[in-house]
Amino acid sequence: MSLAFDSAARIADGAALDSICKTPDGASRALDTIFRIRPAVGPTLTFARNDVQGQLYALGKLDMAEMEFSLPSHMILMFPDGISRGCEWSSNDEAGRLSVVAPNAIIFNPAKEYLFLRKRKSQAQCRMLLLTIPPTTLGRGLPDINFNQQIGLDDPIICQALVAIQQEIESPGPNSASYVDSLLVLLLNRLIRCASNLAVPLVRPKYAKGGLAHWRLKQALQLLESDSNKAPLLSQIAEAINLHPTSFCRAFKQSTGVPPHRYLLVHRTNQAKKMMGDRNLTLTQIALDCGFTSSSQFSAAFKRIVGVPPRAFRRAL
């Protein structure tokens, strides 16, 4: 059995999201349901597997976009490319702003919870992976489970599973259906451990207003990205922007959704992915040029972030 991949046209006939119908203003509504993306854009690819349904969207780099959700299903959003100029968000009882959305940033929105996002104009195309999971599927057999909204869910296992699912949507490989089934089992079990009342300790990032000032964030990112051969010490970055290292780490995560070390790893991995198109470069050369100390460290970090080893990723190019 193969994955049910399809084009954006399938959305209109109800194949992608149950109980959602199009309205004249471009929104998707039903009882207790909101699904709106403005300007209106349909998914480039969709899939359905074991009650989990997903769509991959591409938002234009020069477009501002507003997204509003309140669904009967749990929802996961991942932004593979990040959002270079950040976004604003609000829920039923909280609101905040991320000055930069790091690549592979994740948002989890439980069933019937409200979520609003406003994407600013960005310097590059912004892809968005959206998965919906029925409550009867997530937490089956756990009657007392409750899920918590997570803005900036920072879990490497969930990130790895979502990245691998995204790649399988874009380019299905051998035995694709079984592979995605195993990824979904991992994803669902990990969500129970990270985003529910059964998590120990309960993981729910708290976002204070502000985070880093724009000039501080810009300078911190420049320092993190400037030298591919040597990672700056957190104390050096904090000193450069007149903050205590602890305050800097906390504010950086509030502004970007991920800690500084994670941001640097993702940045270097993205640089490596771009360099892999040059077949004259060996993977060891790429690893060293991107700031990794060895090919083994590069391979481990790459697989943790991308979901597959560097050699497998390069073969698929």
C-alpha cells in the first residue's frame, strides 16, 4: 500500500481535513472549526495515513500571511525554512512575538484550541508542514490525558520525525508507507511525553513579552553565523550585547523559539545541505568547512536535525 499523496486540488472535495468546508471569503469553516490562511493559498502536496492527514504549503517570501486555526483535531505546524523576519502569535489566553523563527521550528495546537499567526514579509520562501491528528488517535487508551499548546516545541525526536515525514511527502522512497507509519508511531508517542499532562516535568515554554531587542538579536545572529570554523562562546555573545549569559540564553529562545546552540547546529546543517550539490566536495570537506570538528560529529548532528544521514541526503539530490 502506498501513501495517499495528492495535489492541492484534493482539499476542495473534503479529502484533506474532515468537517471543514470552504466559505466565499476563502476561509474553511464548520461547527467549532476555523481554518483560514490569508492570502488564500492551497497546499502543494497532501497525504493521509492512519487517520493522520497532512499538507505542505509554500508561502511567498514577499507576502505577509495571517493564519487562524481552531480544529476538532490536534494540529502540528513545522516551518522547514524558518521565517527570517519572525511572526506574531496569539491563543485563547496568551500572545507573543518571535523576532526570528528558526528552521524546523514547531508549534503544537491541541484540538479545539485557538491559534492565530501573522507571518511578516520574509527574505525567502517559507514552507509550512501541517499535520492533523484526531483526538481518538493521539492518547488512545489514556482517558485522563490532556494536551497543552506549545509555541516553539523544542524536542529533537519530534523534529527529526517531522523532517523525515516532510521529506517523504516531497520525495517518497522505497517502502514509503511502512516508513511513514513508523515515524507517526514515534511522533504520537513523543507528543504524549512532551505536550501532555503526563509529561514529567510538564513541558510548556513560557514566553515573556519582548525577548531580545532587535539590535541585540541581529548582533547575536551575526556572531553565531560569522565564523564557520569556530563557534563563539555564549559568554562572548552575551558580553557583546551587554547581557548576562543566562539572561541572553533565555531571551534568545524567547525571540527565536530555540536555544543558541540548537540555532547554530541548524544553521550549519543548512549550509552543509547547500554545499552538497557540489559533487566535487567530499562530505568530510563539507563538515569541516561548516564548522563541525569531524565527519562523525557532522553525521550525528545532521541525522538528528534532518532525519537521515548526510550520505543518504546527498544521494537523494
